[in-house]
Amino acid sequence: MKRAAIVTGGSSGIGLAIARMLLEEGHGVTLAARRPEKLAQAAAQLAASGGQVEPVAVNMAAEAAVAEVVRAHRARFGRLDVLVNNAGVGVGASVAEIETRRLDMQLAVNLRAIVLFYRECADLLRAAAAEHRNALVVNTSSISGKSGEPWLSVYSATKAGVIGFTEAMNKELGPEGIKSCALCPAWVDTPMTDFVKGSVPAEGMIRSEDVAEAVRMLLRLSPACVIPEIVFQLPGGATGALPGEIPSGS
């Protein structure tokens, strides 16, 4: 296997689209997500195309889960060229009604897990960068990380944190050949946005494949070019933000 990748939140939506693209580009893929049955279906679908896929069912909120994903990936592929931190969860609530357990869950999955994945993958990413100066980490943020949204305040804060951490990693790891990019999409037509499709039609949303194609572009850049952030807007720049619960993308 010449190249290999980890994709979290990979059983549907953006993560699945990126995993499919990475297989097309010749990467072996470790696919991590929370729900075993859904993950198994996604992995089987991807493997049917002839790609090498390693499914790992874990809850990204747990530190041990992050270590398990990296352990399984290391055992199967032995190298890491691309890390896609895509798993995410959001719960809408007014500030006076924020529940601590849901606050902690969003902080753990959306932000803490990304930090832990960088830590656990640092040696593998450095090895790839030493080889070709083009190791890549993609972190899924949100357009709400660019401009905080009411009722999605915690989600917005975690996604803003993702952007800040991505910037820091480019300054810290960029000189070694490890690039980081934060993806900041508005509404994307995935199961995660089903709750809002009565107000924002699916046909008017960004496609998961749009995001995957942006990542494909990142793969093809020269070592001399870094794109730290990509914002995906709806026509007119609308975000369509609404209060409510966003189901987990992990």
C-alpha cells in the first residue's frame, strides 16, 4: 500500500464521500464511526469497489477510542499519509438550557478528539512527510465556526476551536511537511441535516461530494502550497442556521 488514510465519522455523509474519494486515489482507508452496523455497511460498500478498508467502531468521545483507531490503522497499513478528523456532533439549546453532558459530548467529539488524533498520529504523519513532504490533515469545522450561531453556541465554539487548532498545527507542523486544512461548510445534504430539511430543501444544500472534491484538490497540491481553510457557502452566502438538535456525524 503506497498511501493510507484515517477517516473518522466515515459511515455516512461527508466522511463516507471523502473515504470513497481516497480509495479512488489509491489510499487504503481506516474507517472509524460510532455505530457498528452502519459502519459495517459503509465499509462493505467501499470494499466492494476493490479498495482496502479497515472499519473500527468506536465512540470518538473516549480517549481510548482514539488510540484504538490509530492502533488498528497502524497494524493494517503501517503508514499514514492523510488524517481526516470528520466525526462531529451538535445539540442546539439556548444558553440557559445547556445540559452539561451534552456540552461535554460536543467538546469531546468535535474538538478534544482532534487534538488527541494529532498526538497519536504525529509519528506516522512525520514519517510520511519525511518521505514526500505532503502529509495532510483535514479537520471538519463548520461555517458556524466562522460566525457563531444562536442556539448552536457550543457547537459554534467547538468548530471555531477547530479552525484555531488547525492554524496552530500549520505553524507547528507545516515546516516538517505536514499540512492542515479546516473545512467550513454551510448546510450539507447528509443525514446530519435531516432535521432541518423542512426549512432548507435538500436540493439547495451543498453535496458531500463537493467537499470530497475539495479534499481531492488538496491531495494534488505541491508541497509548496498550503490551503489552511476552505469555506463552502450556499448561493448568496446564506447559512440557514436554525435552533434544534443536530444528530451525531460520528
